[in-house]
Amino acid sequence: MNPAFAIILVFAGCCSNVVFLELLVRDFPGCGNIVTFAQFAFIALEGFIFETNFGRKKPAIPIRNYVIMVTMFFTVSVINNYALNFNIAMPLHMIFRSGSLIANMILGIIILKKRYTSSKYISIALVSVGIFICTIMSAKQVNIATGTTEDESTYAFMRWLLGIAMLTFALVMSARMGIFQETLYKEYGKHSKEALFYNHCLPLPGFLLLSTDIYNHCLLFNQSAPVEVPVIEQAVPVMWLYLLMNVITQYVCIRGVFILTTECASLTVTLVVTLRKFLSLIISILYFQNPFTAWHWVGTAVVFLGTLIYTEVWTSVRTALRSDKPPKKAD
């Protein structure tokens, strides 16, 4: 499949997904669990039909390994979405998750005994500084904007700190899952679509632990303002429509990334995903008018500069330009 088409899928799917997630969170900040469940159920159903052929195809990687991977994946997904309940603004949420490079490098050094070039360490330092700036600025906004009394302000700030702790834990767990995936693929070969199915199918029973919260949000969604859908000519609560669009766009985004991983080099995939995150951030700030100070812009620029240095984009561009130059003619 054409890589250009995959890039379009990634940008269109992921950026649209951010819009619908923001619409959901704005009205119901605690809806992270129902959003996660809907995404998992949809992708698991699609994989059950098209990847496993209704369960008739045996997995290439043993199920016991998927159980370990799924435990980490489920934990990361639920915590990342649930952190939005704790005064975490969407822009900070996106910037913080961009710090996956830091966790990947640290765990790579500790677990895989990897060694990196000096440019890699510089890039990680830049990403760390950028996230630190954005986090400190967001902390000040929480203190200023929430609570009319000192007790209310302190409570809001403590909830925000808990949200930051949740994002940090999810970041480290996500990096550990990436290393585990890397070792599995080395042993059994790459089976990205199979892994996508089992990562979303096996955790579904875990949502029974969250069933009360999911049910309560179903009731809240039912009470949202109705909007008429032209195709079926029926009025549907608007929050259900937002959830459906969020699930579809999430699937489009994941499919686009999957195609990219099979058609392009890992450097290209990293660059596309990084640029997508930056565009999603701009949409969140401008379209939804999320508070974003000059210091936030500085922090964001430092994060993405560090990411670009890490992926060695400049080196690749220079190499490509040199290879395009015609050879000099002999005198």
C-alpha cells in the first residue's frame, strides 16, 4: 500500500480523534473508562473477524506472552485516559506522553544494556527540560484557576499532582512494554496486526472492574442533547455520536501507523507520529482555546526539537541531499 496514503490516515485519523476526545472530556471529564472500553471493543471485534478469521487462526506468538503484554497495555491505556479526571489539560497530556523517548532510553540502558551516542543524550535532556517547563507552567495555572478558597485550591493541586504521577507511571510502563515487544519480535518475528488484536481483545474482561463507572457514563451520555443523524433520520444523544467518531478515528489512526511500520523505516514512522502529535497539540490549543502561555510554547518547541534530534532527521536529510547531487565531471 502507498506510504503516502498511510501518512494521510495517520494525520486525518489521529488529529480527528483528538477533536472528538476533547469534545467528550469537556462535557464529561471522567469519561476515560467508557472511551477506552469502546476503543478496545471495536478494535477487538475487527481483529476477531479479519485477523483471526473468527478464532480459527492460531497465534504466531504464544498466548502466555500476550497475557504479559496485555496486562501492561491495559494498565497504560486505562491510566492515561483516567488521568484526565485529575485536572490534566489535554495539551499537557499530549506533551507529557511525548516524553516516551526518555523512558525508552532509561529502560533500554538498564534492561537491554544499550549505549547511545552523545546526540541521543542531548535530545533526551532537551525533551526532559521541555516537559519540565510545561509541567511547571501548568501547575501554576492549576493554583490560579481552581478553587476560590485556599483549601479548594490545595485539593485541586493535589489532584493535579496525582494526575502527573499517573502519567509518569504510564510513561514508564509503556516503555517497558515496548522493550518486551522488541524481545518478542526478535524471537518470533513481527506480527503487528496479531498483536494489535490480542492487545485489545484479552483485556476486555478487565473492564468488569470498571463496569459501574462505564454504566453510569452510559446513563449520562443518554441524557446529552439529541442531534439528528441524516443517514438514519433519527435523533441520537450527541455524546454517543462523539464516542462513535472517536472510536472510528482511533481505528483509522492505528491502521495508518500499522501500514507505516510495514512500508517505511522506523525513522519515518517516528517522524510522522511526532509531527502528528505537534499538529494535534496545535488543534487542541487553537480550536478549543486551551490555556497555553508563551512558556508552554517554549517547552513544546524544546520537546519537539529534542525528538527531531533523537530521530536523527537532520543527518538523514543531509545524506539524502548529498546523494541527490550529480557527480563532478572529470577535467
